[in-house]
Amino acid sequence: MIVLHGLLGSSRNWLSTGRDLAKHFHVFALDARNHGKSPHAPEMTYEVMMNDIIAWMDAQGLARATVVGHSMGGKTAMLLACRHPERVERLVVVDIAPKDYFWVAHRGEFAAMTELDLASLTSRSEAELRFEARVAHLGMRKFLSTNLERDDAGSWRWQINLPVLTESLAVMEKNSLQPTNRYAGPTLFVLGGRSRYAESGDHALIQQHFPAVRIEVIADSGHNPHMDQRVEFVRVVTLHTPP
């Protein structure tokens, strides 16, 4: 099982859920380019991220795998399944739909990160306070601060490639699929009942691209069902995605 995280996230977001899934699968949680421990690169599109996954699978000698993708990772996973179905045993998409997005809140979050004066920063908690003017939600402020790390000299820096991700935000919000893209293999969409990323009106659109889909909604969950309702999320995935 290959797990792909969302925008501004990393494989660290999947440590607890990954351990639970590892009781049933051999789990690989990957960092996307320009995120986590992966290299920085000037190009950031769904096609190059899809090719990154294929290249990694080739290097590992993996012909096929179950692919789980959350948000941005879900868009990458959908494209991989549609373009290279021979490499995807099963597809699991977490709280995202095959459509375009535009979130005003994302602009505020990226502005807050860009404006942060790293030279005067003393701690992640201080960064969270500075984000407050542009980012209302405390959980999101904490999430953004996880992308800060200290360099060898002890100064703060961004682990993510913030300039490239900022420039690529409009691309990341676009649908990764073309209207004719299809994946006929077994597919599971796990959606958050309190999330606005994928709602009931999107179900027909999902079924157009993934005719063998099963859609499961975890009622008491937002955009991160793998964290908000981890036990239920793992139950749903293992029930409908046999090892």
C-alpha cells in the first residue's frame, strides 16, 4: 500500500494511521516532491508527481500496489489509476473529488507563511501566533507550523519549497483528470461528513470516472478522516480494500 499525503503535509501526517494499516498491509508513506524529506524541484504538476510515484515503484521493484491518496495526494492517485491502471491494484481516495477547486483560505495561509520573518522567529508556537491575523483556525496554524525546521546553525527555515508551492497553488487546485479519464478497477472514496471538499453532489461525477467505486462517508469527520476518525477510517479501508 502506497500512501500519498495532501498539500503542505508529509508522510508524518500518516504515522499513526499508517501503523494501524500496517497490521494488514505493507505500507509505504511517501513525501511528495517539495514536501517533507523529498527533494525540491521547480516543476509542480500532477503529471510529474504521478511520474515520481511510477519511478519510485520501479526502483522498488513494485509492479502493482494499492494506492491511497488524501487531498492533493488523492488527485495524484486518481491520475495514476486512470493513466496507468496496470500499476494500481486498488484505489483509495480520501476526501477529494475530481473537480476544480478555489479556496480563498489557501491564499491567506500561503500569504501568512510567505510573510513570516524567519530571522526573528524563536519557536513554532510563536509562528502560530503570527499566523493568527490571516489564519483563523488554530488547527490549521499548527499544521502550517509543522513545515518549519531548524537548519544546522539553529535558524528556522521552511522544509517545504514554499516559493514553488505558492506559484503552483492554482495548478494544485485544478482537476487532475480529463473528462474521458476512467479507472475500472476497485475504488473506494472515503469522505468526511463535515468536509466541503467532496459533497453528495460530487458522487455522480466520481462515478463517471470510477464506475466500480464505493463511496463511504464518515459522518463525524472533516477533511482529514484518517486523523479525525482514525479507527473508523482504518476499519472502512480494511473492510473494502482486502489485503
